[in-house]
Amino acid sequence: MEEKEVPKQVSKDPLHGLSLEKILNHLVDSLGWEELGYQIRINCFISNPTINSSLKFLRKTPWARTKVEDFYKYALRKGLLK
């Protein structure tokens, strides 16, 4: 009897397999804190921003995390990221 190979499902979600930390680092490396704070009006990106403080806030605040994830997908589509 011959074994059939099961085709792998490929996720179409650009966030698949990415942690919030990787997303945030990619945004900061590509745009910088100033531009990120301009694009996403969240205080953790404007006032003394750090990766750790921003991650802490975003993990506790679902609406803010959604804004960051949505902007990341937009930035990928528009070619704004390095």
C-alpha cells in the first residue's frame, strides 16, 4: 500500500508565527520610534518609548495590540518595512 503525502496548509495570515516582540522590533527598526508614534498614536510609542515598556502595555491592552498588528499588516502591504 502506498502512503499519500498530506499537503501542508500554508497560512495566509502575515502575522502567523510572529510574536508581538518580533512585530514591534521590526516596526521600530524600520520606522523608528518617532514615526511609529506618529502612525500609531499610543503614548507608549511617544513618551520615553522602550521595547519592554511598550510590550508590557500592548500585552495588557487588546485594542492597542490590534492597532499595532493592523498597522504592521498595512506597512507590509505598502512596502514600508525594511
